[in-house]
Amino acid sequence: MQLEARYFRAAVIYALLGLLLGIHMASSQDHTQMPTHAHLLLLGWVSLFLAGGFFRLYPTVQGKLAAAHWWIANIGILVMVPGVGLIMAGIEGPGVPLASGGALIVLFGMAIFAWLVFRATKRA
Ligand code: HEM
Ligand code: HEM
């Protein structure tokens, strides 16, 4: 499967999960999980969909590092967002290390992405 297709597919899964959480928050009138909802959608749906668009715009930048970025970005989201969910639910014991560890993985992924963007746009 093409790299950008993997980004778009992951993004729409996060969109569905984020929207379900948003609807649950709205219908229960309990907005405690707002940061979980916000970061699931902004890191998962928005950021990954944008990355997919970028790799479509700059197909020559695809390679091992770009493929590694997909994994690192997804692992970061899948560690950080449940961590935020646990913190917001008051379960800080496992929540804090997951959220902060996941955030560092997300940051590492974004550093790789920044490198790829700079490399791709060097002569643009
Ligand atoms: C079915 C669609 C959605 C529902 C029912 C929904 C529901 C909600 C609810 C109930 C809140 C809490 C509001 C508050 O307590 O002030 C919220 C906040 C938020 N939502 Fe959604 N949402 C939806 C879609 C989205 C989408 C598509 C995105 C982003 C792509 C998004 C991003 C956010 C953000 C960033 C916040 C935090 C806003 C702030 O800082 O005040 N939501 N949403
Ligand atoms: C390493 C990644 C990130 C970390 C550690 C992080 C951390 C945080 C923290 C601590 C808050 C305050 C939450 C609160 O007041 O309860 C917040 C809010 C927010 N962040 Fe992030 N953030 C990250 C990535 C992002 C990204 C990539 C976006 C957008 C593309 C984003 C958009 C927002 C928005 C809209 C809010 C306000 C809504 C809310 O309170 O949940 N964040 N973030």
C-alpha cells in the first residue's frame, strides 16, 4: 500500500474514534474528556491527514524514514491519548507516564517529519 494511503486510513480511524468520544461527551453533558477528544482528533485525524497530503505532494521524499515516521506518529498517539484519557479520569498512576512518554514519542515523530519537510522543500 502507498505510504499516503496508510496516513489517510489511520487518520479516518482516529476521526471516527474522536467523533464518537465528542458525541458521547455532548450527549452525557460530561466534558471531562475534552483534552482526550481534542488531541485524538488534532494529532490523529488532522495531523495524519495533513502528513498524508504532504507525502502525496512530495512523493520523492518517501522512503524508510517516511515509513518509520508513520509508525512513530501512530505509536505516539496510541500511547499519549489513552494516557491523557486516564489522567482526565483521575487515574494518574499509569496516566502520567503514558501521556508524557507518548508526548515525547509524538515530539520525536514531529522532529523526523520536520526533517522530511525541510529536505523535500530545499529547492522548492
Ligand atoms: C461529532 C462531532 C463532534 C462533537 C459532538 C464534538 C463535541 C465536543 C464537545 C462536547 C467539546 C467540549 C466543549 C467544551 O466543554 O467547551 C468539544 C471540544 C473540542 N473539540 Fe469537538 N466535537 C466534534 C468534532 C470535533 C472535530 C472534528 C474536531 C477537530 C478536528 C474537534 C475538536 C475539538 C477541540 C479542539 C475541542 C476543545 C475546544 C476548546 O479548547 O475549547 N471536535 N468537542
Ligand atoms: C506532544 C504533543 C502535545 C502535548 C503534550 C499537548 C499538551 C497540551 C496540554 C497540556 C493542553 C492543556 C489541556 C488542559 O488545559 O486541560 C493542551 C491543549 C490543547 N492542545 Fe495540545 N498538546 C500536544 C499537541 C497538540 C497538537 C499537535 C495540537 C493541534 C494540532 C494541539 C491542540 C491543542 C488544543 C486545541 C488545546 C486546547 C483544548 C484542550 O484543552 O484540550 N495540541 N495541549
